[in-house]
Amino acid sequence: MNTKRTFAKFAIAAIGFCLCAESVKIDMRLNLNNEDPKNFLNTSLTTTSGTTTTSTKTKDGYDAISGASKKHSTKLTSTIYLDKSNKKIMPKGLRALALFSVSDFSFIEKDGLKIEQDKENPKKLTITFSHRGNSYKIETDEKGTAHVNFQKEKNGEIQNSFKIKKKDADTADEKNGKNAESKENPGKDVENRQKINTERGKRGAVVDENAEEATPESGTKDGDGFENDGFDDTAQKVYSGRLKLSLKSGIFKMKGTLKLVEKPEQKKEEPEEKKDGQEPEKTEETPGEDGKEGSTPEGTERED
């Protein structure tokens, strides 16, 4: 029996399985205070063929000796994050956030990860961080729920809690369907691009002298540079669902299930109907200072 050939066939089958997973369960734990071997990223991929339903579960954590995740979550999540045509079908920021739990603790500081609770409602969280030139922002609702391409049944509104501010030359890898493996082999990445600062108090803390300080934008107003981080417009199916996020005593948790669904379409508002044969009332715009019509302002395994 050719062991290498058998393993290769299994690996190819596993990747194919991930690409067509009908649902993905995510369960993660991250200690924001210090290195913690209890951090984990557990995933469960489910697919159905005929009357047979198969579930593949992966329990992963960070391996301090090898400097990588134990079960290679970077590669696993890359098969879920993009479809067979390399179209994004889940928020890039969701994948990036999940991988913190299976990465070296130093990435929390390096990427400027901040998880803030609302002063009046601690369940409501705002998460910001930057990675590889992109800035990310995730905002939950009052109950601590993060929506992922979730479409309301009543009015058809698409809810997505994930935002991204892309770097100028973003996605060379994404367009080619490639993912840099710096987090899958962070030891090599550190050797090539970073150096260890032995004066730092935390073991394994990494200093990147060429990296800019992560300063994600704050606020939720339109025009702050952030855009929706959901899915590619040309994707056929996308992952949709709701995740429960929580923060207690510096321990961040995220858990929930995403299902592969037909890409939701935002329902267009119906034009105002005529009343008694009259034209719909028009709203006059206030001219600007230049006399022109005014305009309304618009509202470690890290490789993604």
C-alpha cells in the first residue's frame, strides 16, 4: 500500500469536502490578557449527500513549539473562505478574527486587536484590528450577536456586522486564489521579516520594525473608509448566519453556525405610488454655496 498516495487522495477529498460544506460551526476562545494554552478554534463542517450526512470536526489550538496551529486551521479556513472559483463567500474579517485564537499571542499587539464593550450595555461589542494593510471592524447588536450576510424574512434587509477598509493594493493573493502561509509557518516568517525582542516581558513577543502601528478607524458613520465585508457580488452561494460574541474578564468567545445559502439579494424599495392621480411629492434639494444642487452625504497563522 502506497501510504503517500493514499494520504494525498485523502487530502484532496478533504479539501473538496470543505469547499461544498453546507454548514460551518465555529467555536473559539481567546485570552486577551496573556498567552493561554486553553485558547482554541473548533470547527465542524457538515455536508449531505443523498440521505447521508457527514460531519468533520477539527479541534485546534496554538503549538508554541512549532509556532503554528496544531491542526493547520489556516489552510482549513482558506477552503471555506473562498469557493471553487476563488470568490469570497464569508467575511474576510471573520476568518482573520478566528485565527487569533491559534496564533502567537504577539499578534494581538502587532495587529492592534481591540475588543471594547459598550459602557451602557456590556453585551454590545466593537472589535477593531488591522492586518496586512487592511483594517477591520465588527460591531454586534445589543445582544452580542454578529450577523453574517443574514437576510431578514420580514423586509429582506441584509444584515452584516463585518466591515473592512482595504489597503490600496489589496488582494493580489485573493484574486489569484492564493493565501500567504506566514501564519501557518510563523517561525519562518519571523526569521525573514521580524526579529525577536528579548527585552520584552512576554515570551515569544515579536517586534516588526517595519510595520505601521495599527490604528483602525472608529465610529460607524458612512464615509469613514469602511465598506461591507460580506461576499463577492459574483458568488453563487455564500455563508449566512448569526454568531454569539462575548467578553468577560478578558476572555473573548465566539460561537455559532453559518449555512451555505443562495446569495441574498437586497430588495429594492418600491417607488411611491401616486395618490389621487397626482405625482409623488418631490423633495427639493437645497442649493450649495456654488449655486449647484446640494448633495446628501452618505451616511501564528495570519495570512488573510
